[in-house]
Amino acid sequence: VKQRASFIKKVKRALIQRRDEMDNKLTAHSQEEVTDRGTHDSGDEALSLLMERLQTSLQKTEMNELHLIQDALVRINKEEYGICLDCSDPISEKRLTHFPYAARCIVCQEALEQ
Ligand SMILES: [Zn+2]
């Protein structure tokens, strides 16, 4: 159990670091967006529209990840992290190392996806 706690502490640190990175990136994105406005001339419009769309979908993916990080951090704070939401079995550290946002054990996750 002690080993598990230190593992979760490590995960928490990594998650917080990742969240800060994402925060910085998202803030940078929205600042870029503001400074970009008004600088496009008509010839660049199609390209800038494409870039805008690309950026929006990028931000969506990043927002999704940010939500997953937040969820994982909430579970850590509630001491529910690493416990399967469905069957309450502990999720293996191997799985959590690969998928730090995993909220279910591999068996329940597979059942959910089918
Ligand atoms: Zn399970």
C-alpha cells in the first residue's frame, strides 16, 4: 500500500506538470488569436480560415486532455485514483503508467467499448 501511495504521488506530480504545460499552451494560443486579428488580407483568407480551424480542433483535443487530467487529479485528491470506477478493483500500475487518466481497469474498459 505504501508503494502504491508513492506511485500515485509520482503520477500526481506528472499530471500537475502536464496540466501546467497545457495551460501555458492554451494561453499562448488565445493570445496569438487576438494578435492575429486584423492582419489578414483577402488573399490569405482561405489559408487563415484553414489555420483557424486547425487551431480550434487542436485546442479541442487539448481541452479534452485537460479535462482528463483534472478528472484524474480530482480522483487522486478523493483517494479514488487507481481504483476501477465499475468493479472497484485496483487498476494495475502498468496500465496507469501507460494511461495515467484511466478510470477503469482493462476488463471494464474493454467491456465498455464493446
Ligand atoms: Zn473494473
